[in-house]
Amino acid sequence: MTRKYWSVTEVVEFFRINETFLSDLEKENIVCPSCRDGLIDKSFSAGEMEKVRVAKILMDEMDVNLAGIEVILQMRKSMIAMRKQFDAILKDLAQEMEKNLKSIS
């Protein structure tokens, strides 16, 4: 079974980042940790972990600032949504073509 949430300490250790960077991502609403019932500490979902991973790469390897990271992550989210729509259209088209080929035979 895969984990659903990671603590701030685990995120900091896993990505080898400092807590200030994580806090800055949170202040800029780039990542949004959740507070789960019964726990005081913030925790990060797999989706938020992915955002931290991409943000770290953008900052470390491409020298992108926080505002740029936010824009890039929003564009990435939009592109993923468009890809899902495109895949659904292709699937519907393939099903329609298959149906038409069967009716010809």
C-alpha cells in the first residue's frame, strides 16, 4: 500500500530542501498542505509532493523564481488536463470508427 501523506520533516528530508523553501512555496500557494483530523502537523499529499519535486528542479537546475514556478506549475496542470481531454476524444473516435467498421462488415 502506498502512503497518502508525508509530514513537513519527511518532505524536507526526502527532497533535501530547507524548511524555509517549503514555507515559501506554501506562502505563495504553490503547495497546499492539509491538516488531517486528529493531527496538528501539516501533511503533504502525493500531488503536493510532486509540486515540491518540480519546484525544486525548476529552482535548482533552471534558476526559476517562485513566481515563475507558480506559472509553470499552472501551465503544467492545464497541459495535463488538455491531454486527458485529447485522450478521451481519441478514445471516442476509435470506438466510433470500430462501430462503423462493424456495421459495414
